[in-house]
Amino acid sequence: MASEFQLVSSPEELGLSSRAITEFFSKHGKLGLHSLAVVKGGKAYALAVRPFAVDSPHTLFSLSKSFCSMAAGMAVHEGLLSYEDSVAEVLRDCLPEKYDKRLKEVTLHHLLSMSSGLEEQSDHEIRSSTDWARAALSYKVVHKPGTKFHYNTMGTYLAGRMVSARAGMSLRDYLMPRLFEPLGIKKPQWDCCPLGHNTGGFGLHLGVADLARTAQLLLDGGVWQGERLLSGEYLARATRKQVDNRDLNWDDPHVDWMSGYGYQFWMARHGRYRGDGMYGQVMMVDPKSKLAVCCTAGLNLMGDEMDALHDLMDQLVSLPKEKAEGQAALKRLEKRLVFRAPADKDGPLFGEGNYFREDGKSLRVEIPDDNSLRLIFRSPDSQQPLFFSFGRKTAHRGEFPSFAMGERPQAYLGRFGVRDGVITARVVMPQAPYRTEIKLSPTPEGLRLVMDSVGFDSGTFLLKRAGQ
């Protein structure tokens, strides 16, 4: 039964080193990880930075692609599809009146390996349409399928639609009895397009403990506690290089994005492979050492994250296992992992009013009372303003609307403090990577606004008070 998979209290129960974890957070504590799980031998050690939790769903972004890939592999194994099936044939009801006849050459294999040859524009502006499949299939095939890597989220969406068309149900519902239920994963949320189809290439929400179970399945070659869930043929295709993804025009290449691409999995250093998603969602598998690490995060520098995770995997197996004192040090670290409230010295609030810049950015500051703050930040290149409320003594609990069609709203915690004449307001989203810290200080003409964000604007902005 799935309940036999264990979450343990220390890496030593996996035959690994607690010291590797403590040194990792000592060195990379400000990287932006929300949760981390280490997986080996049917067990996992996991920890989270509060208010995040190991069993709380988190937006996975493109790590969702790996789950869409698994659904496709299952559909092929069941005879519903083949890797050579044409997207134009399977989704013929979605074809526009005028379409590129070369679409008939684009197969499930090409979509899964990001080598469809579709125009690069086919991955943009589609979310504003109602029928994503018809919109994606309206673009030209500009490269011979199978010859050129192009990272295309709408290609993954089309692959998911192929599975749904043949299975007669959504991706999520198809995976429930085949993957999620056997692994002990409760019915997850998977965002949908306007027509109600799962978005496929993004939008799946799982906790790091769920990722740990999935990683163990991959480590065990697709077998979960004696039951085969993923075929060996699928895994052999999915986790080996299917297309060369080197970009010789990239000024600052990172090896983990240029080592080859499988079926919605990236090849990585040291014989490892991974699924990953924007802002740091990662499931990294090392078949050689039978070890995996999974994490959710809110960060901008994924190259730094990859370097840190590779080092962690090396040290987990190379450093000596800790005795009681070293394991106790890790327990103390677990208690310290928290997004702390902004410093507050009970200074007076200030700055209520409207502020602007000549480039169109504007800020409205509202102060309902000494313990409440509202900020409305508008940018001319954004379709909607940032509107957040903050509490002083306790966090304000609010909801942030979705950024784009298909993404669900996100709950947020807003807290502020005043110290040395600076208002610091901080937003954390417990089930998403988005965050922002806003510092406001007075200037002769208005306000100085400093934003440090993941998913929002960052930078320093000098704003004039409206009416001056």
C-alpha cells in the first residue's frame, strides 16, 4: 500500500548525512527554497520554511510537464496512442480551416521531446484565446519535426489534449487511478484552459511530499511497491536524450539546460535527469546512486539552484552520517526555518496618497488605521495592478487574482512594520513562489520605493506625490 512510503525524521534513516542539509542551508539559506525532500530506498526526509509545508500543494509551473509526459506514456502502454501518432490526426476536430499540412508530420514523440518544429510564436499569446488547441494548430511548421529543440509549453498542452481525446477524460482524472491514488496523492488541482482541459504544461499543484513519492517511483524504474505504474519502454524514452538542446548563441550557457532533453525531462550533469518549473520547482533523480531531491521554491536564479542541488546530492552520500549531536543540529535548523515578519519599532505610518513616475508607474498608499496598510502599484506594461493589504500585529490574509488565463488565484499573507522611518511590507504566498518585499521611505518630492520580488517588479523607483 502507498502508506508504506515513509517520511522519516533524519537523513541518517536513509543512510545519508544530516550535515549535508545543515551545510546546504548555511550556504544557501537565502536562495529562496520553500521546501526540500531527500528520497532514497522507499523513504524521504523533508522539511519546509514556514508558512510553507511539506504536505501543502504548491504551484509547480513547468514541472507539471513531467506528469503530462507520464500520462502520455501510460496512454501509449494501454494502446490508446502511439508515439508516432500525428497531432493533426488525433486532434483533427481542433484543426483550423486553414492549417499547415506539415502538421500531419508532427507526432506525439515530437511534442514530448520539444522538437515539433512549430513557429516559436506558437507558444505566445495563445492564452488570450478561448480554444488553445485550435490557436496552437494555426501556426506554421517552420522546422522539420524532430530536428530542432524549441521549448514550447503549448506543445505540451497539445500532447495532453491527445491523451484526453483518446482517454475520454481529463489528464488529472486519467492519472488518478493510474498514478496519484497508487502513490497516496490526494486529488490534486490542475488548472484548466477556458474550455476546461487541463493546461498540461503548467498548473499542477502538489506538495514536496507528493514529489518525493513520484521521485521514488522513478528511482524504482516505474514500479511502486510491487505494482508497475510506468512502463520500462516509456522510462527509457523519457529519461534519455531525445534531442540536442544546445544553443550556441547563448551568451552565458548553463550545462543543466544544454545536456539534452527527453520526454518532458531535462538531462543533467552526472547522469542525472530532472523535471523543473519556473521559480525553482525541481524533481532531480540520480539513477546511479538511487537518490533524488525535490524542492519547491520562489527564486529567480535557477542556475544557482541547480549548482546548489548538485552539490547537495554529492554531499548527502559523501559526508559521514551524523551521530545524535549532528542530528539535533538539523532539528534546531528545522525550527529556525521561517519567513519572519518585517522589523517593527511601532513607528508612525506615513505617506498616504497617490504617487507617480513619468513612465506611467504609480502607487497609491492607503492607511485605514495604525495597524493596517494597503498598497496599489500600477505599471503600464501590466494588465492589472498589484493590490495588497497588510497587517501590523498579525498577517492580513488575502487572495491575489491569477496572472493569466488558466492560473487560479493565490492566497497570500501580508505583514508590515515601521523602523527608522522606513515602512517594510512583505507578501508571501504559501502555495506559490510569488513574493514581494516593498520598502517605502520619504523623499522631498514623494516616496522612494524599493521592491525585491519573485514574479513581480523589482528595483528602486522614485515617485512624486500627485498634485505637486
